[in-house]
Amino acid sequence: MKFYYVYILLCNDDSLYVGVTSDIDRRVIEHNAGKYPDAYTHSRRPVTLLFYQDFTDPNQAIGFEKKLKKWSRVKKQALIDGNFDKLQDLSECRNATNHKYKSDFEDIEE
């Protein structure tokens, strides 16, 4: 069975990079070797693998990668740390239409 991996790297400038690959070991080596001069990580080496999730469906892996790329650093860090309570809290909608927060916003509007 073939696996696909969504991964998060810590770059030497303290930024986080999200990618997808079918060979996680090879891809981390490529990042650190600077195989692709135009890549985001090329000037931010060395990189350290902080997180990966495996998938059997490449479309699921690509979809998850796209979702992670939109996440804030704090939310990515919660995932890396395995802090799923914080991740859930960060994922909740906090606008006035959310039933949990509606009364808070109503107080502000008055």
C-alpha cells in the first residue's frame, strides 16, 4: 500500500513549512540538501521535521495540505504539540453568528 504524507518543517528562521510527499525521508533530505533552489526552504536550511500525517488517498493528503497552509502558526503548533483541545478551541467560529458567543456580541452592541 502506498502512503502520502503531509508534513510540517521548522525552518532555521523559525518559520513553518507545510508540504506533501510520497516519501517523507527522501523529501526531508531534499529540503536539507537544497535540491530545489527556488523552494521556500532553500534559504532557510537546515529544516527539522516536526509533524507528519500519513494518508492512503493522495487527494485526501493534498486536501489536508491545502487546509494546513491556511492555518495560523498557533493552530499549526497546537497540531504539532498534539494539543487537540487547544486545536479545537482555535478552530471554533467566534463571530456573532456562533451560538456560543452570540450573547457576548449582543452585550457589546447594547
